[in-house]
Amino acid sequence: MPATNGKVKVGIIGSQFEADIHAASFQLMPEEAEVVAVSSPTPGNAQKLAEKHSIPRVFTDYREMLKEPDIEMVTITAPNRLHAQMTIDIANAGKHVVCEKPLCMTLAEADEMIDTCRRKGVILGYAEELFFTPKYVKAKEMADQGGFGKIHMVKQSEKHFGPHSPWFWDMTQAGGGAMMDLGCHGIAFCYWFLGRPAIKSVYAQLGTYVHRDKTKGDDDAICIVEFENGAIGMIECSWAKRGGMSDRTEIYGEGGVTYADLHMGNALPTYSEYGFGYAVEKAPTTNGWSYPVFEEHWNYGIPQEMRHFARVVRGKETLQASGEDGRIVMQALYAAYASAGAGQKIHMPYIPKTDMPIKEWLGEDVK
């Protein structure tokens, strides 16, 4: 009999950058959930994360962690190629799943993940924090109240100089480059902001401009998503922008406009001859001019996101970021890579021809 009250007991798979964000986010909003275990196959990594966040149990095999009877929800921060099998294993253990974006590598995997979780009666949460980012939530609230009239374009841009973990550069593990890693945010955001209309077409321009020594994946991408309601989503994403993270949204309607800069509105414009530690995600230095942020996780919306998933487990809220959302994003990602490969607009729904999105652009030579 599932628990109906008390804090949701959480296990985390992974021990690096995103796992650390998950652990810290649960601690920022601890009233609904607590992390009781972490698993990572790399010796010592899980232990370091556990010590940093006072997590009592450590495992090197996530399947052993799944045997712990008190764990109710597991978050996945592993490489993309592992998402499907981990989700299926977690669901078969009778535990709820929160899977980091992108959902998986193929639509067949997405279908199996969704079906398994449905059959086992567990939630499949899609960890898209832009649905919970306070500044973006406020923009949607204003739009839903009619503040901008009929919206005709939503722009979302996320750019930095490349991911933290080496596996992102390996297309056999990631399935795609910047479009897969960051464009999934933009596609999901535009879809959610506009009220989840069907996607009519996708067009993308991709390139590898800066990191050819590291990857065959795209390090810069522009994508245009056309929705059935007549609105356009304009998505820009890059692993080739120096100077730290940039995350912006622009909303254009016939009766108004709003701009949301995720970092600049929460930053302290700073000049330092000497440097001072951490400024903002992906910023390489704090010498000279920098823009240190405060309450970074909160401004991203990740604590609010994790709190939401815990409340869904307890039946206190309705799931707002689901596996089905993740599948829609995956199909659009496939279409984006196919568009770049064909040099033309792709009409939806698109039926993938390969076992990972990047191959729609590059063919089989992705290693």
C-alpha cells in the first residue's frame, strides 16, 4: 500500500553536475521529499555526493538501490542512452520515475517507458525545469490572462560553451549535440507556453563550428517550430558561446510583448581584478567583468520542479511535465535533425528512420 503522507523518499541515479543540482534542490524545498540514497558506478563519486548533501545510503549499482523498500521515487541523471532501461527497471521495482531531459534516444524507447510506467501504476515525470522557472511561469501567467493578445511568436534561447560531462560529446551516448541537449528545452517551452498545440512542422539549421576536435555533434543550432494554432516557436541553442550561460525568452503577441532574461535579472554586474570563485553556470572565470547570480537553482525552477513531482506522488498535484511531453519533444528533435539533413522543412508527425536523432543529420558516421 503506497504511503499517502510524510516526505517522499528519493533515490538519485548519478553523481555529477545534474545529480548535485537534484540533491541541492530537494534540500532547498525539503518539506515534501528527502533524498535517502544515491547510486553511481564510478567508485567514490556517489560517496562524495552523499557526504556533501548528507545522503545516508550509497550504491554503485542502481539496481541494488531499487531493492530498498522505503524509496518511492528515483531521479535519473545518467547519460541519455541509459534513460529507457533505467526507467523500465525503476517502474518494474514499483517506484516513481523522474527522468532528466531529453527523455531517451528513440520514440520506441519513449513508448516503452510510458507504457511500462502506466502498467505499473507509477508516474513518469519529465524533468523540464522551464515549466517551473519563476520568471517564465510569470510570463505564461500574463499571457494566459490575455496580456499580450493572440501570441504569434515565442522565442527561447539557451547558450553556453559546452556541457560539463564528457559523455555529452559522444553521440553514441547523447544521441545528438546542442539541439538535443538544449533545443529540447526550447521545444518543450514553446509547446507548453502556447498551451500544448500540435506541432505542424519543424525546420532546423545545424553546424559544428567550434568543437570539431571533441564531437561530431552540432554545437550550434537554430530551429523554427510551426504550431497548429498559427504561432511560431523560434529556438536558438549553442555549445559555442563563450562567457557563461545565457537563457532568454521573448513573447510576441498582437497586443503586447515581454522579455525574460533568466540570468541578467538576477545577476550582480561585477568587475574584479582578482577573481572570486563561482559566478554562474558555465562561466570560465571571474576576472574582469562577470555577472554572478544568487539563488541560482531557485531561479532555474528546479527545486519547485522536484517539489511538484513529490506532491504528485502524494496525490496533492496533477502531473505537469509527463513522459508524453517528453515523447512529443523527442519526435520534434528527430524532425529537427532530419530537417538539417534534408535542408528543408519537415512536416509532422515525422516517422524516424534511424536509432538516434543525430543520424538523421549525419547518417551512420557519428562516432
